Amino acid sequence: MEIRGTAGANGMGARQRPTRLRQRFEGLVLFTSLLSTGILGGCAGIVGGSKTPPSLAAFQVSPTAVNFGKVNVGKQTTQTIAVTNTGTTTVSITQATTSNPQFSLTGLTLPISMATGQTGNFTVAVTPSATGTLTGTLTVQGSDGATPAVVDLSATAVALAPQISVSSNSLQFGTIGVGATGNQNLLISNTGGADLTISVLSVSGTGFGVSGITTPKTISAGQSVQAGLTFQPTVAGAASGTLSITSNDPATPTVNVAVTGTGSTNPFGQLQANPSSVSFGSVSTGSSSTKPIIVSNTGTTPVNISSLATSGAGFTVSGITTPLTLNAAAAVTLNVVFAPTSAGNASGGVTVTSDAANSPLTIAFTGAGAQAGLSISPASFAFGSVVNGQTKSQSFTLTNTGAAPLTISQLSVSGAGYSLSGLATPSTVAAGASTTFSAVFAPTTAGSLPGTITISSNAPGSPATVALAGTGVAGTVILSASPTSLAFGSVNTGATSSKSVTLTNRGTGNVTISQVTVSATDVSASGVTTPVTLTPGQNLVMSVSFKPTAQETVTGNITVTNSQGTNTVVAVTGTGLQGVISLTPSSADLGNVTVGATNSQTIQIGNTGNGVLTITQSNVTGSGFSTSGLTLPLSINPGLTSTFNARFQPSTAGPASGSITIMSNAASSPSVISLSGTGVTATQVLSLSMTSVNYGNVDTGTSSTQTVSVTNTGNANVQISQISVGGTGYSLSGASAPVTLTPTQKLTFSVIFSPTLIGSASGSVTITSNATGSPATISLSGSGIAPVPHTVSLSWTASTSVVSGYNVYRSTTSGSGYAKLNGSLVSAVIYTDSSVVNGTTYYYVTTAVDSTGAESVNSNEAAAVIP
């Protein structure tokens, strides 16, 4: 069947290969099958024999073979093994041994008694010392004649290697407004045992970018870094790309992460979180960690946030009070706090519900609660016999056996004659690390003298105690010090704190002080000129001063030696306080600034020391440079910051430089921030997208619209005071004035030609402003013509099959979107379409319909262009 179309009044027709209507009926054959099942009957022979009584004691282990797979050298991997009493009486597990020392057992204290049917678990571990295949056996033995059980052990020890892992294999930015920026974060982790080096980090795809990591970048084992990805579409439509990460991972040298997004110029609201997920890592139980999330509206219309829902133990959020309206391009900070109460992994998230296009927005949280552990070595100590007036010292080691930092909050000792030194509290010990302190026994009386060291910490079971024992032996020479320890506390650098120590001869004979030794930084002793002799009961006052020269924590001793060879020790502790200034940024480039205008840069002053930082003076040099927001004198406490602004207001064009000099009590004073900027001459220029518009022929009673844009291509604001149009039939839309255009800003409006008369018409658009060359003019021209009615005549080749009639379909899109024109079947092979509109192209197809109502496929397509 062939269709031919002819458009009346200058219409165009088309002719293509004919297509015939065919009808096909297919029979459906049903196949059935019968599945028969045979039943095999029979009987089993019975074998006779003697009956053996079961063993009274028996046990078994499961599994009987353990393969640890690949294990890194020096790393430990464990497997669980179950032991079950399968006998009819209680059995005792008496021994469990491994044939290879690289395999070991934990969680099993022998002997253990197991009732009938009871099951217990223990752990077998492997810690390879070199690469290669490891094999061994675990032999478990029991009592009362139970048969031993043997478990085959094997593992493959491999060298430590880096292994790359990414938090996601694809990142979706969603819909982002053209000119706006969407942000996503990707966590890159090293889950291997050796350093991972990222050599190349690149991203493909229009509008996509990556930042946050400078290559080559080395990531230690178990550590992670975060890369920031951006999507800034320049045109509407879907976009995709690939982030490629090249590293020294031997198994996966290149990892690809797909990135997708859609640019849009349509009005919409969309929320985006940066970062899109939060990993707290390990946080000590009883403490908390806070991380910010920037929630941005990357759409073009306001978003109404109706609710926030937080999930996960230990996670809380703050910073957003709902309901909240977030304007386009605006952002708000959401603070996430992780405060674990127990050890172990934790996960959760927050769901932000809004009327945004991508609601709800879900942000995942992960973290791990970590707990400190405390091991004391030795667990107790006996000093033995010590002559009164003499001293004996013992060192103790505190080891953090947990996974979180151990905080020693207090260290004290009770008992006559005992003192501690070498560890100032509070003190923090990293996981797996150790610290030491000394206990000194200096008896002043004879007899048995017990004591106790008390250690208060954040470890379970706190406070821990260490039992001390010693015996004082009476002597004839006793030189005592009062007090036996000096705690100066916190002292500012440059200042001096002094305390007195009274030295007393409590013996029965004269004692000669031969030497005074100070072993503590920035501590000095005076008032004792050696040698000096004290009679029994005589006192001597020694002055001890602490004058810190830096931010420091000082621990040490003052040792007073007498002629009998014994020592009197006074413990000394103190903390030096000093403010340390940090300036961010350390230099400021104010960029290009129009003459007479002002640009500013925020400068942050931080105190990274442990004392108060005092800013006393600020001086600015350089033409056009100044500061604001800095009120002096300014005091900043440790760990806090303050900000002020560096300003640049050039009076002439050209580059300029200067500096800000800040005087403070920091050791590095004065601090200097270099300044730079360039004055740029102000220009006010308007550029037109077109200077003339020709509408051609336009039917009277209709209209034709042309879009015109005016852009400020200068570097200063332009005030458009008036936009007017002249000429019959011409009008404006969207050209409201007055209006101010900032640099690069564009104003778009429509010029409409609506002729009411036949004939040519001319006009102009006049734009009056303070720009150079004002007023700007756009010439207009066009002709009004009488409308001409049109029809389309269609004809086609009759179907060779027997049909009841034909249907005629029409669309304004080639190949799709056809709509039927006829109400009832067309019996002839011609059809006239009188419902066409000027300036439109139409596409036609026909179908044949038989007596059952079955319709053929579409014929060829014919096009008609209506002028």
C-alpha cells in the first residue's frame, strides 16, 4: 500500500515503496508429557555380629581441618573451633597443643570439664613470620580414655601489599542548574598492609572536576583520604564521565568510578550534601567527635525542608531547625556528633525530607567506639630493707592494651615513705604504646611499711592499684625534705614561680650536704652553698624556681646528696604556657579591583599554643590597603581563633603591594602577612546580541517574537534607565526599566511584531543607560501579509487484501506521535486534511482495516510543509 500526499497552496508531497497489508494466523500446538516414576522395592540384608558397648568418655572437634587462606606476614588471623562432649559421661579436656609455633590457641584455659552434650568454643590463630605455605596440627586430648582429636591447620603467608578500596563505584550528582556547582566526596582507603601510592587522579566528562588530593599521594595501611568531585554543567542535559585512580595496588592498578549528572535550566529545587557520607573512624567511648555537613540547594527554586530523622546509636545532629526554607544557591551547616557509649562498629544516618526533586536526601554515618585498656608491669613490688634517710627507686610501665587513647587522669601513692615521679597527669598514652613512672621508697621510720599506688584512668576497672612493700631500717643519718614534691602548676613563659623546700637533719649525728643536683628543665635551686653541715634537728631552706622558656611540660627531681652517700629527692613538676600565633592565609591576593571599589579577604588568627595569645599592635603598609574588624588589644585563648578583614580600595590603576604586621606575645612576633592586588580602570559597556531584527512576512492578526539580550561586558555596574520601542505593530515583553546590570550580567527581553495592516513596517528599540555609546539602538523590519488557507490532499494505493476501509494518521514529529484524523473508516483511497496550520510541517501514514477490525502496520510516511 502506497500513500501519496499533496499539500494545497504550495504544499509538498512524498512517495515511497508500497507496503502490503498481510494477516497471519498461527496455530498453537499444546504438547503434554507423562512422567512415570518407578518404585524400586527390596530388602536389605542384616549382618549379625557381637555388640560392643559404647565408650563412656568421648568428644569431638569441629571443623577437623582449618585453612586460613592468605595471611599477611606479621599479621594475625583467627578461626573458631568447637569442642562437644559426645559421650555418656563428663569428660575433661586436659591438653591442646600445636605442632607449629606459628599457630597458637586463645580463649582456652585447661583443664576444663564438659558435661554430656555440652559445647565450648576456642580460637586458633596463625601469625606467619615469613612467606610460604604453613602447615601444622592441633591435638586436643581428654580424660578417661577419650580418643584424642586432631585438627589439620594450613595457611599461605604472603608479603604485605597495598590494596585500594573506594567508598562507591559510582557517584550521581542528580540534577544541577546550569552555572551552579554540585559536590560529592569519595573516600579512598588502603585496606592492605603496605603503603598505597596514588600516582594519577583524573576525571573525564564535560563539567566534572576533582580536587583535594595532590599526586603522588601516599596512604598508609588502614588509612583513608577524601577526594572532592564537582559537577558544573554549562548546558542542559545528561552528562557522564569517569574518575580514574591509578595506584601501586598490584591486583587493581586502576580503579574507575562512574560519575553522572544532569544539567537543567528549568526551575527546580534540589538538596545536596557535602560530604555525602561521614566516617568518624575510631572515637573513644565517653568522648565525642563532631563533623560538619554542608547541605546546599543546587537547584533554581527554594526548597522547604520539613523534617530531619536521625538513626544509629551514638549519632545526633544539630544546626537545622525544621521547617526551614533554603533559597536557591544557599547552604546551611548540619553538625553531626558521634558519642559512642560502648566499643564496636556503629552505623546510622540522617534523612532530610523536603519538597526538593531528590527528596528524601539520606546521609550515611559510620564510626567505631574504641576503649582503652591498662596493663601495669610489675603488678606489685617489694623494695626490701632501706636505711632510713636513704632512697630506693623502681620503674613501672603502663601499657595501653586497648584500641583507644588511654588517659591517665591521676597518679597517687599512699603509705609512709613512698613517692612518685616521672609522669605528669593528665597524660595520654596511644593504643599499643607505653609510658613509665618511678616509685621511690624513702623510709623515715623503722619497720614494715606497706604502700599502694592508685592509677585513675579511662580504662575499665579504674582505679587500678599496685601493692608496695618495704622495710625501714633505723640509721643515724636522716636528711629529710619538706615538702618532698613541688608542683608549680601552669606558669607563663618569661615569668618566674618560686617555692621553698626545708631540709632537716632528723638523724642523731651531723650530716653534710655535699651536692645539690637539679634534673628538671628551666628549674633552678638556690640558698644552699655546698658543702654545708647540719647538726641534728637543724633546718636549711632551699629556694626552687621555675621559669619556663617555651611551651613545655616539665618533670624531674632535685637530688640533695650528703656525705654519707645517701640522697634526698624532691620531685618537681610544672607546665610552661605560651601562646603560638597562626595566620590563615599567610598572604592575601585581593585580585583585580575596580578603581574606587573595595575587595576584602578574611584573615584568621589562631592560637595553637597552651597559653593566652595577646595581639597588641597591627600596622598596614601599601597604597589602598587597610584592615577592619581588628580591635586591639586582642586576647585569644588556647585552641581558639579570631578573624579580621584585609581590604583593598585602589585609587589608581595598576598593581599594588603591601603588608600587615602583627605584634603579639608569641615567640615568633612580629608576624607579617604580605598583600597584593591590582587596580583596574572602571569600564561601563553594553553589548547587544543583535543590532537589527528582520521578521520577514508575518500574517496579519498573528505575531512573531524575537529574543534580544543585553550584556554588561564592562567591569562596573551599568544602570539602564529606559528601554523603549517605536514603530507600528512592534511591542516589548520583559524589558522593565530601570534596571542595574553587574559585570557579565545579562538582561533578556522579547521584541514582538504583530502586524494589523498589509505592507512593510519598520521600527527600533532604544536602550538608554550610563554605558559608553548610549543610547544603543536595534533596528526592526517586517511585512504584514494576508493569511492564506491551506489543505493537504492524500491518496494511496489500494491494498491487495480484502479490507473494510482505511484509517488516516497525522503527526508533527517524523516517525512517532501519530493521531487518527478520520472518525469512521475511509472507504476510498483519497483523503483531504483541512485542519492544517500555517508554518507547520505534518507527517501522514495510513493503515488498512479488515472485516474483523484487524489493522495493518503503518504505510510509508508522507510529509507536507505548510508555508
